[in-house]
Amino acid sequence: MTPPSRPDTVLLTDHAWPDDSVERSVIEGAGHTLVSGPAEPASAETIEALVAEHRPAGILTCWAPVSSLAVEASPDLRIVARLGVGLDNIAVDTATERGVWVTNVPDYCVDEVSDHAVGMVLAWTRGLAVLDREVRTGRWDPAGARLRRLSTLTCGIVGFGRIGRATARKLGAFGCRILAHDPHPPQDAPGVELVDLQELLRRSDAVILHVPLTPGTHHLIGADELALMKPGGLLVNVSRGGLVDTDSVIKALDGGQLDGAAFDVLESEPHVPAGLLDQPGALLTPHVAFSSDASVTELRRRAAEEVVRILAGEDPAHPCNHPGGLPAGPGDRR
């Protein structure tokens, strides 16, 4: 009689929600064992030690770094599944070299992130955050409001993947002109003018970032790019903090080159630079653009299901690499 196979271990490195119940239900429901690390993202060294201790066949990670050493620490590892979209916290090249799948959930929060971006644009054009602060401090000055008509403005979207296209569709409903830039532009983009990055920056009243963080996009927006923008414009970042040189943004706000900076992500998060906190034109949220009751549940379930799929010998639904050295898949499209 063949003895039952030993259940595979899956390591959940961290989670941005109160418990691991959804992940545990999927992983243990498939007959595997789930080990949870600390809820808050730990250091690379801590994750490496956890991997070496538990030798997981699968890793589920939210924000915690899964380094090359972590990937190499478990000879049984077959998949690293990102609880999210971007892959900048995972050593994808090392995983690929070692025959380990890397997956993400590229489309779970399309509505949420695009809604967040549009909400930030509306908050700027209608002065919602600034006016709310003034009223709360006892100032009631409707004559002092300096508001904008969105339908007369040009909005530039940098990154025209799933989320960028959703943002364009929603902003287009307000009647504004839409420009977009993407290194791999779609064949068909009705109602959207596709332009290069410099032209987009020069012509846009509001610039919205929907691109992944890679070595090529680090500080995509710095002092030179901000200088190209129309004076008094808005910069929105709901993708990754490293896309923007925050010090240059603070200087642009100080000098009036930017009127507003709406950031859901920061390169230094969770630390917020004092120079940014002091800016009345800064609208800041704590990396929650992806979040809703529906999106978070979907994210957790689908990421865990990818792990179960790989451990069952099946192909992933959303591969971001191809173990064996072939080019990465299209999964990382913000």
C-alpha cells in the first residue's frame, strides 16, 4: 500500500489584513500546511530565515522582500505568489533560474485603483481636501476658492495597461481630453491620444502614473520631468513610490510648478517626509488604492489558488516568468 504523500508547506510571509483565514482555507482545504510569518513585512533576513526553517514548496508574499537568498533557501520551492500586482519585492530572475514560478493577480483591483486616481483628480479640481481642512479650522471663505472645470482640462496617463485604460474611460466620461503614454501602446484606444512621455508632460494639466516599478522606471518623474509640466498642475501616483523623486516634488510644490501632488504610495513609506506633510497641495493616502472589501478577498483567494494550482502540477493562471529562462509573462501590468 502506497503511504500518503507528505503535505506541502506554504509560507505566508506577511499580510495587510487582520488574519490569514482566506489563505488558510484555500491552502489547507487542498491538503497543504500554511505557516504564517509576522503580519507586518519583516526584513529580508527574517524572511530568509523563515524559508530556511520551513522549506516551503510555495511562498505567498504581500509586501515582504523575497530575496535571491530566500528563493535559494528552500530546495522544495516551486512558486512565489504575489498578493498584489507589482513584483519589485521578489527576486524574479533567481526564481526563474531555479525553476520557480512567480505569479501575481494582475486584475483584482482595476476598479479600485482607477477609482482612487479619478477621486484624487476630482479632489484637486474641486478643492475637496483643502476646503475641508479650512472649514475644520473655522475658515468659511467660498470667495477664496480656486476651483477648476474638469471638462476643460487635459489628463495624461502614464502606463496604459488594464488600470490605465480604466482610468481613461472614467475620466473621459467627465469630458476632459485624455493623453496616454505606454512603451507598448494598444492598437486601438478610442478617445485617447497616444503620445511620447515628454509631450504628455508638456500638455497635461494632471499627470497620473499607472506603471510598474522597474530599474528603468525608477524616478521616472524627477526634476527635469516636473519642469516640463504646465505650471500649477497635478501629479498623481497610485502605483509605486519609487517612480517619483519625492524631493523634486516638494521643491516643485514650493516653487509653484506643481499645485498638487496626490500620492497613495511613497518611496519612503510608511515614513512621510516632513517637507511633504507641510505642503497644503499634497493629498496623501496610506497605500490603499488597491483596497476594498471585494478586492482584498478576491486577491487573497486567487493568489492562494495559484499556489494550489502549481503544487497540483498544473500551469499558473497568471505567470510573470517562465522557469527555464524564457521571457517573463505579461502579469505585471499596472
